[in-house]
Amino acid sequence: MILQQYKIVFAGTMGAGKTEAIRSLSDIPVLLTEAFNTDQESHAKMETTVGIDYGEVTLEDGVKIGLYGTPGQSRFDFIWPVICQGAIGAIILIDHNCDAPLQELETFLETFQNYTDNFAIGITHVDVNSNHHSLSIYKEWLIGQDLFCPLFFIDARKKEDALLLLEALITAVEVNHNISA
């Protein structure tokens, strides 16, 4: 039986670290829907999410958060609105080394704005120098779009990085909806 108080969705590009972020945060064994990756062209990894990943984290104040991971490939976009039902917000993870990270960020934000108004953005794989994108492109793009949401450069495998993103999203929800503790 799932008894979370709040629901947060992890969305973003294939290989950006959604499953890893949920694994690093979850207090329970993560329910994974991994299958053999047949789309090696998009990302060279052995397995990929094809359904919903699920984990839970209890914050210091006792609030329990359900962590729901989406598949990153657009062929699974039919499941995104289902996963987002009842979510207080979404964490969008973008692989800095994908071919067009800003286009991916724009696509995911445009799509997920249909399901929630609350976002935090995590840019992953910034330690790998396989492209020539400056890290400042994200901040500049967000300002140019008049979007003001938390933006962090993270390693999804590190609990403290994923927790920072999660807490930033919760704080943004509290500010955007004038909620006081």
C-alpha cells in the first residue's frame, strides 16, 4: 500500500539519470520498469525505463514523498499525463551531453507544463566533456523565456544532489502557492 503524502515526477531525456536520482533518494527498494534498450542510437545504455519507476523518501519533517520516474523516450509520452496526475510538481532532468540539450529542455517543459506549474531543473553529466555547450546556456535560456524555476547542475547518483533538487522544488511549490509551514 502506497501511503505518500505528496507525489513528485521525474521526467527528462533518456539517460539523464531519472532512475538514478530516484534510487539515490528512495528509502525503500525502488520499483523499476527497466527493459533492454533497443534504441542505442538515442543513448548507449543497456537498460531503459519503459513504464513507471517508483520510490519513496521521508523528509526530516516526516513528510513522505512518492517519487515517480517517467520513460524519457517520446514514444512513451502517452503515459506521462497518467504519471503526473496528482503530482505537486516535476523535476526535469536533461543530459548536458545530448545533441540538443536546450531543445530537449524546451520540449520537456512545454509538455509537462500541461500537467503541472511547478518545476525544478537538473542538468546532468556536466562532468563529461563530450560536447561544447556552455553551462550558462540554460540560465540564459530560462531568463529569455521568462521562466523562473530552480536550476542545478547535479550528479543524479549523489543523494545530496538529488535531495537539493527535490527540496528546491518543494520550496518553489510553497512560494508559488503561498504555503507557510
